[in-house]
Amino acid sequence: MKSEITPQDYEAFQAFLQDACGILLGSNKQYLVRSRLRRILEEYRLDSLGGLLRSLNRPGSGPLRERVIDAMTTNETLWFRDDHPFRILSEKLLPEFAARNNPMNPLRIWSAACSTGQEPYSIAMAVEEYRRLRLGQLRDVRITATDISRSVLAIARRGEYDMIAISRGLAPERQQAFFIPSASGSWQISANIKRMVEFRELNLLDGFAFGKLDVVFCRNVLIYFSAALKKDILTRIHATLNPGGYLVLGASESLNGLPELYEMVQCHPGIIYRKR
């Protein structure tokens, strides 16, 4: 980006990003915009943010729009991130659902904003560990994992990770139990874990059309949205949950209201929310 970002162009880009995917870009993030969009501007031979905005408004700009949203979306992710949500899943939620679950009904879990797949595959590993210790329980578990970015979903669907990605939060015991080494030096998620997860493209601004759910992991994504959009998404998540279903948020996130929809459940450590 050769020219400086003007206040007018920055405000217009803030509006574009919020309208496109809900991300609320702060007033002092010009450096972030510059660094994340630099490669795209070079590729499209654009010298300013204003030029990019004009290109985004032209017919047939869908691929460029997708690239820009992808670049501005934070894809930081780890295996078993923060640990305690997965211990809560293993020690509280899975036993609870096993006790009350009709064997004819699958246990359905949604991982929202799943990035390159570490969270849903971590959920699947926790489920498989539980099942190995309790044969016959929770035979049918279906995990739906969604993200707005096609590029990260392509990585997630492949389920193949290099050692740098593997080392970020994955215990060696789980690596040996649930991954297969490949000739290239990467590691492939095992078929029984992969089969549990279905990946779909989804913008959280849009409707959730995948039926009723028992557990929703919506972690470290609401922090990027306005208060009004957070409330809207949390209300729509509530509508997707079965009675007694649970919502799991990120460590720095909270409901900040909606007591009529969710009941806080203290898990020591960690907090989750049960549908009222």
C-alpha cells in the first residue's frame, strides 16, 4: 500500500468489514489493515485502500471480497485451547448426555468459527477418549464445524498438519493415538476422528440451518462483534439448542445479560451456560 490510509477510506473499510462479516474494527487499527492487505493490494496492483474499496464495489468482485475477509479474519487456534472447556466436556457434559441420551438420537455439537479445525478435532478426540473408557456409550456423536473462510476450511477438511501446528497444544500421547505420520513429515488426523466432524462454510451474520444442537462451542469470536450483534447471535444460538443444551464461550467472553435465555453454570475452573 503505497499511499497513506485516509480517515475517509478507513471509515469506509470499517463499514465494509462490519457489513460483510460483523467484525468491529477499532479506530486505531490502520497498521493491521495495512499489514494484512498488503499482499492482496500488490497482487491486484492497487496502491491504496480507496482503490481496493472501489474494486470491491464493482460487479464480479466476489473472489476479491472473499480474499479480503479471509485476510482480516483472525485464525489463531490451538489444540485443546484453554484446556478447561475440554475437561468440562469430558467430565461433566458427556457423562450427563450419556445418562439422559436416547440411543436413537445423536449427540450434536457445533464448533463455531472453527478455523483450521483444531477445536472440532479436539472435541472429537475428547469424545473418543470418553467412549474408549465407557464402551457402548455415546455411539453416535456428530460435530458440525463452521467458519466464514474457505481457505481455512480446506485445511480443516484435509486434516493434515505440520509439526509446528501439531506442537501447539497437542500432547504427545494424543498425537500418537489420533494421528498418522505421512511421508512428507506432516501428520494426518485418524479416520475415526475425521468421520465425526462435518465442516461447512458459514457467516455468523446468516441463519443457522442445521437443526437442533446439544452443545455449542462459540469461543473467541464474539469479542470481535458489536454488543448488538453479540446479542443477536447468542439469541439465535439459544434457538438452536435443545432443552438443557449448553453454550461454551471463550475465556475472555461472557453473556453480559440474557439471563432469561441462559443459566450460568460454575465448573471450577470455567463457566458454561445452560439453556433455560
